[in-house]
Amino acid sequence: MAEKKLPFEPYKIKTVEPLKITTREERDKIIRDAGLNVFSIPAEKVLIDLLTDSGTSAMSNRQWAGIMLGDESYAGAGSYFNFARSVKNIFGFRHVIPTHQGRAAERILFQVLLKTGDYVPSNVHFDTTRANIEVLDARAEDLIKAEAYDPEIVIPFKGDIDLEKLEKFIQGKGPEKIPLVMLTITNNSGGGQPVSMENIRETSRVCHKHELPFFIDACRFAENAFFIQKREKEYSSKSILEIAREIFSYADGATMSAKKDALVNIGGFICLNDDVLEEKLRNNLIVSEGFPTYGGLAGRDLEAIARGLEEVVGQDYLAHRIDQVGYLWDLLNEAGVPVYAPAGGHAVYILADKFLPHIPREQYPGWALTVALYREAGIRAVEIGGVMFSGKDEKTGKDKFPELELVRLAIPRRVYTASHLNFVAQALIDLYKEREKVKGLKITYQAPNLRHFTARFEQI
Ligand SMILES: *Cc1c(COP(=O)(O)O)cnc(C)c1O
């Protein structure tokens, strides 16, 4: 492992948060008390927390300085104007509306635009996006290229929407049933894979031909822009800022969770050009989130977003970010640990059914892997498989499992060093060598919805 080039951290550490080291015996008790569910263990008992990259970023000294300068005026706060200037500099849209996080932006947009029986196509909708569409009795439609479901195919832009499917879908349902089309960049629910500029441009062309608004779910726009710079020839000498501006120039608006590529712990926004729609969104916002110059956030949060957006488009920052994920992916792949290929922008995904082939899908191999990883090494990962996403087959009444049984190792931004990643890789490699000792699970309690958060399990 030592001879691999380490991802060089382009920062030095000024504040530290000590990690608590536990013994295997302690962790065995903790995870059993938690009903074998990593969502139910206290975070302070986790050594390396790879549950999510959302809201877990480390802020810079400039952002913390901005926190102290936050203007907490109810209306017209200076921090709002700094926020709006920073968003417009990258996204370019005429209007920006702050919200408390990404799903609030989605809720407001969809409540205003959708009616019962409508359809919203995307490459792949993220779960909150899907949920906010489905609560309005509309349908969220995933139209990604088929390659995305094959964990072994390596293509540069595995997040691209299938343009032929999109065209057919619009003609089949009729444009009047489709209030907007979306693209998620990068594709969070599909391995964190990027979408090409060509695909964004062509999606825009198809939408505008049918006079449909085109919105981007922009949570990881900077990571996506970095992949475009590295993989699409004509962009190799463009800056991340130039690439990001071009991405958004093709869209009519965007929703954003600032908890990802704005490098903050809370926040979100909607931006768009349409004046009439903006007024409707603003009126909805006032009822639920707050006055339009703060939108459910404190002035200091807006100040931190303004500064985070300036930092996230930095070349050195992004090179390290993407390099970290690729580094962990390489270590695992070279040791023969089955991983979804290629490496994505924010996470490494383990193919849990291949990692634990002796555990059938009905005994939740992905979930069993998260439990074993915590017990053996204190690492917290998340299952994206049969527990999180199974449903009942409408015809047979039997459990229906999602295409892929994954365990996601999400890398928080600027939080962990190369030696932490080495530790994670080694723990997984050791576990892989002893994989036949890991046992399947059965569910002893589950809630009717979103069962993964509170379910309890027993080892079989
Ligand atoms: C996180 C996320 C959201 C929702 O944002 P929250 O801030 O968690 O509400 C929407 N879309 C994508 C792609 C995301 O990753």
C-alpha cells in the first residue's frame, strides 16, 4: 500500500476534533444494543464516519470568520446579498431563493409546478426528490442509460440520461403532462457518476424543443465540472468556474443542497430566470421557510455558503477531493474487493452481494456488511440495497430487491486524511479475507416507511 501516491491534502489543520478509540468488545455491545443498525449508534462511538458526505464538510478559516460576520437582520441582511452575489457568480440565474436545505427547495418548486398525474423525468432522482414528487401524486421517472446498472462497465460519463428514452417519453406522455425535466449532477443514487457537458447541452435542446423547463439538481455541480474538465477534451483548459457557468447556461433553473458542494453544514437554494415562477416560489417560501432574504437560515449560514461556493470551485480543492475517492477505490479494487466501477465523485460503493456471496439477498448482505465493518473497525457506512429499497412485487407478493446491493462509503469533504483512508481500506481488505465469518440477518422490527432508519435485526 505504501508505494501508492498519497492524495496530498491542500490544507493544514488548525482545529482538531479528537476521535474516540473503542475496543472490539465495546463495539460489539454497542451495535447489539442498537439492534444491529448503524443509524442507532451514538456518533461519538464511531471512529471513521462515512455514513454521508451531506452536511459533514469541514469549513475553512474564511468560512468560520464569515460565521462571526453574519448579519442577522430579519430583512435585507448583508449576508443575503453576499450569498446572492456568490450564487449568481457561478449559477448565473436572475433569481435565487435560500431554503433551509435541498429538500425544501424541491418541495417548494414541485408544490408550485406539479399537479396530480404529472411526470418528472430525470437521469435518476435522488430519494428526497422522488419523495417530494410522489407526495403530490405525480411520478418520478428515471431515464438513465442502461450501462449505469452494470457495476463493471467503465465509461467516462455513467450519469448521462438516455436522450432517446427522454424523447420517446416526452412524446409518449405528452409535453403537457411534464411540467419540468431534471438532471442530477453528479448522479448520487447511481454511484456518484458524472454527466457530460454534451449530455447536459442535448437534454436542454430536447426540453426546449418541447418548450419544457429544464432544471438541474446541482448538489455536486463542482465535482461534476471537475470530471468534465478531465474527461471531455474541449474542456481540459477551461477553469471549473467557466465549466460550471456553461453547465447552468443550458438550464432554466437549479435546486441545490448546500450541504454538499457549498461546503457547509446546513442550507440550500433554488435559482431560476422566470420572473412569474419566481414570485410563486417566493410566496410559498414565506409561508413555510421564512422571509425571502433568509429562507429558513441564519445570516451566518448564508455567509458560510457564500464563501464555501467560492472555495468549492478551486482547482486544488477539487483535485484532492476527487483524488481521495479514487485513491480509496484503487486500494480496494487492487486488493480484489468488489467495487462499483468506475470511482464516483463523492463515494466508493462496495458490491455487497459479491463481497458476501454466501449470504442470500433475503438475509441482507449489504446490511450485514455495515454491521461487520462497525464491529471490526468502528467504521460507519450505509447500506443502499435490500433494506433501504426493497418493495413487494405487485403480482407475486414476494420481496422485490433493487438491482444492486451496495454499501456506500461516502467521503466527507476536507475531514479525513490519507492515513484515515488507508485505515478504511485495510479494514475492508481484512474483512474480505474473513468474509465467510459474516452472518446473514433477519428483521425483528420495522416501521412502515423508510424502515432502514429504525429497523432492528438479529443474526441468523
Ligand atoms: C442531498 C441531496 C438532496 C437533498 O438535499 P438535503 O439538503 O439533504 O435536503 C437532493 N438531491 C441530491 C442529489 C442530493 O444528494
